[in-house]
Amino acid sequence: KPSLLMKVFKELLAVWGDQSAITHTSYEQHKYLTKALLCCLGHLSHDEISAHKLDLHRCISSAMSTHLNSPIPQLRRLGMVVAEKVTLALHPDTEQQLKFEYDVDDEVDGLLAMTHPPVYDVTHPTTPDTPPTTSHTPQNQTHTGPLSHTVHQLDSDDDLEPYDMSDDTTSTKTKTPVYIRDCMEGLVATDNHEMTELCLNSCEKIIRGRPADLTEVCVPLLTVLLHMNDQYDTDNFSTLRHSSMVAATFLCPVSAAEYLTNEFYEKNYNIKQRLDILQVLASAAHELSQPSSNSPSTSADQSAEDILPGSDDVTDWRDIVQKRIESKTRRFGKGKTRPEPAAVHSRVAPVIGHFFFPLLRFYDRKLNTVDLLGDDHLLLGRLLYTLAIIHYAGMYAPVLPQMARRLIDFLWVLRYHTQEYVRQAVLFCVSMIFLSAPTHLFVSDLQHEMLDIQQWLQDILENDPGVECRKLALQNLMIMKNILKKELGELPADVL
């Protein structure tokens, strides 16, 4: 017959691994339940655990699967910690223990400490007046005689001077590629790992050099990079691959965006590759939205090197002193001392539609490898975050009103999603719409949508179990209030 502690442990494990309980409780509540579960585990004896090994195996397997399938990283980490401790208790002397890779911080240390209950010495209580006793045994004594001193001198290597290897470089017979086509051939080379690593390290630099045939090889290059695996354990492989794909998408936005958005809904890709596609599209759209780096500088300040004596532009020492004084003097109320920034052509406005609209075409398509409206909650949330970033990048594009309307229609289907991660992404999209779309749009074309969004945000603020969702809903309500106040003036007290 199981003990009372074992009954409590099984009931806690059943509730802890229930999908409905995870969905409808906050992270703080679930973490508290995790602590209680680990505390019970720490007080169970080995005999009690061995007597119920089959039941515990079945419970921890389903509970661990539920946690690892969660799109929220904190919940996945809780599942990893509990799974490691339970399998360690079930198999203390075998190799069947689980070992995950996760970041260990104060929260994880606190969880792990729950499995080690404090031990109290009842027979010999300690008091403040009782000094601690230390035992002196011959084994604890260290020998400091002449023999140990001689051995220390023999083992000392202080007289050896190390070689200076700071300027050493790795010698290789492989030449660094210069042309983009040579770089592509090196990336697909399977018999020369040095060539592959050199091409990957040089790929972004070659692309940024704007070769003449980049338009022709952009899509084949993206195909090679997208299907490339880290088979040689290259340093910074993911970063180098991502930066090269972003550079190609930045310089050839139309063809690259059309290719990546079409491939996102194809069936021959895994989740990791689809996440890479979304990350590349978001990074490239953000880079396209930045002002051009070759625009004329707006700074009127001169450095000290520009006014050094001996310059061809300076012929009198009085001019030198005056320029130095001007460069270090701050004036107030003199008017404009800096020229206004020059207007430059927007690089993102003509192409932002190629990044945005194709991602909304087949979100309801169910494939063998992806089901956005089904179990692929992580991919759906990342898709929403990517759409929000692209929408914000096209802040001043003429097509932005159409983008805002399409995104609101898509969000309205997902506003009450069962996964908290997806609801957070929906709220993030709403905030990006408020911050990037023209304010007059919300009191004219989107007036009815604003009323529905306001009621939904208030419902989230009052009834959503997620703390982060309630915070985002409150922030969106404050942004909405500022928008309406800007467009309509003072608002009645019962509006928001």
C-alpha cells in the first residue's frame, strides 16, 4: 500500500503534466507546483520509489513530452529539470538517466535545492555558546619539511619563458575565394572542409561587395545556404550562415523574398529551416528600413585631427585657435546649428509587400511536416513575431494600410489561442500595428476594428491566466488611449 507522501507525489505529477493545467495556469503557479513536486521527491525513500517504478515511468514520460512540446522556453526548462531528477531517482546506478542542456541560473539552483531536504541533528543540538569542534588526525597534517621543499623546487617551471604566439596564423594551402560562384562551389564541396569553412567565412563579404552576377546567383546561393548543415563543426556556423543569407536578401530583396516566402510553406523542410527563413526575412526587412549609410553626413562637428596645425586649409594660428574653440563650444538659443537631415530614397517601401503578403497565403494549409493551426505552436508564434517586425519596418510605405488590415484579420482568428506563447505574439502584433500605422487610420477605416480590439484587450486584462499577456494587454490599451487622444482630443472617462 503506497504511503501518503507517494500518493501526494503521484497526484502532483499528474496535475503537473496535464496539458489543460499548463494552459490555464500562469507560469508562477506552475513553478510553485514544480517546487512542491521536487520537494516530495526529495523526501521519498529509494524503496518507495522502486516499488512504484512503472507508474512513475508512465507519468513522467507523458508529463515530459507535454513540457518539451511547449513553445515557452521557461516551461520547457521546468520539464527538463524535473525529468532529470525523477529519472535519477528511478535509476541511480545505471546509464538511463536523462541529461539536458539548459542555462543554469538562480531559479534552477532554487529548484534543484528542493530535492535536498535539510537534515537536523536532534541528538546533539548546536547552541551559540558551543564552539565548533575540529578533529586533528595524522591524515590531515601536511608535511612541510626539507623533502617537500626540494620536490617543489624540482617541479617548478618558473624559469621557462613561454613563446609569444599572438601573431601566429594557421597555415593553409586553400586560397580564399574572391568570386561569388567560386564561393558557392566551395560551400557544396564535401571532400574539402577547409575550403567549405573559408567560403562560409568569406561569403558575406563577397556578397556585400555587390558582384555583378549577384542577381543571377542569389536564389541558388540561398538554396545552398538554407540546406547547408554544420557537418564540420565550424565556429559560429549559424551566425555566418544567417548573416550571408541576410546580405543576399538585402541586396536582392524581391527575388530573395519571393523565394524564401514560397519555400516557407513547402513540404521538404523541417522546423529549424522554417525558423531560419523567418529570421532572415525579419533581419533583412529591418536592415532595409534603416537609412542609407552612403547618405551625406548630418554632423557639423569636426574632430581635433581636422584642425591640426600644418593642414593645407589652415594658414593662420588664429584660425586654428578659433576652430578649436568653435568645436568645443555649446550655444543655446542661437537657432539651428546643424543642417537638417537630407531626404533619401526609401529602400523598403517598394519591396515590403514581397516580404509580408506571401507569408499570409497558406497559414491554414496542413502538411505532413507543418501544421500552423495544429501542433506547431512555436512556428506559429514566430510567424506572428516576424509579421510584426516586417509591418513595423514598412512604417512609411504606401501599402501599410492594406498590411494593417490583413494582419488584423489574421490576428482575429488567433486572439483566443490556447497557447500563451501565441497569445503573446498576437498582442505584440497589435502593438506594432498601433506604433507603425498612421493614427488617422484608426478613427476612419479601422474604426469598427478598434472597438472590437478594445473589448478583446479588456477581456485579456481581466481573464487571461498569463501574467505577461495581461501586461501586454494593458500596454496596448494605453497606446490606444494615446492614439485616440491625439486624434480626437480629450476623451470621456468611460471610453477607455
